[in-house]
Amino acid sequence: MNIITGIILTIISFNALASGLVTISETKNLCKNAASLLSKGKTSESFNSLKPYWPIPAAEIDNLSYQTETQLKMVSKRFGKSIGTDFIKTQKAGDSFIKHTFILKHEKTSIRYICVFYKPKTKWLVNSVSWDDKTALLFE
């Protein structure tokens, strides 16, 4: 079953790469995939999945990936073992911005994971990706 899911996600990823991110659903799937990879400890893969849609230099994304991996390792004992992800909400700001919020679930706490996308014309671009432990903000 996991192999079939992986194949389907790969096909979806290749189709999105070919046409760019056109729909809000595609942005949500990209964010969900990145969150899932991060939750599994696959930090580089998570950030690499965003690179084709993130108009900043690859070296900056690699640096963010390294910093994220380092910081998550530092708090891993305090947060406990990763146990998955959960979708929280999608918010729109006009026709140009969309934000997807997920949580990375751990045994002792969770991490808020946010992807913001910007649509300058017809296709969505990654504008920012962030994570923190400010779960109280999930209720705002």
C-alpha cells in the first residue's frame, strides 16, 4: 500500500512540476508532502520538494534545511518521538496569498508547520515556510 501511495505522490509531483502550481489544492498537497517528510526526519527531502516552486537561491533553501535539521535534533528529546502530521486549516488573503497550517505531532507536544504561497499572476509560488511550537495560535 505504501508503494502505491509513493507512486501516486510521485506522479502528482511530476505533473505539478510540469505545469507549476495552478490550484490551491496543489499548494496544499505540496505543503502536506513537505510536512510529512519533515515529520519522518527527512529534512533535506522536505525542503527539496519545495525548491522548484520557491524563487530564492537553492543555497538559501539548503541553509534553511540544515538549520531546521539542527534545531529539530536539539529538541527531539523534549518533544518526543514523531507520530505523524495533522492538517489544521487553509486561509486566504485576497486572491494573491494562501496559507496552509499543519502540525507535526510528537509524543509530548506538536510543532506548528506553515506554508505561505503567493500568486503574482497565474501560478502559485512558495513565499515562506516556517515552524514553531506556538500551538496556542492555532485557535486564532
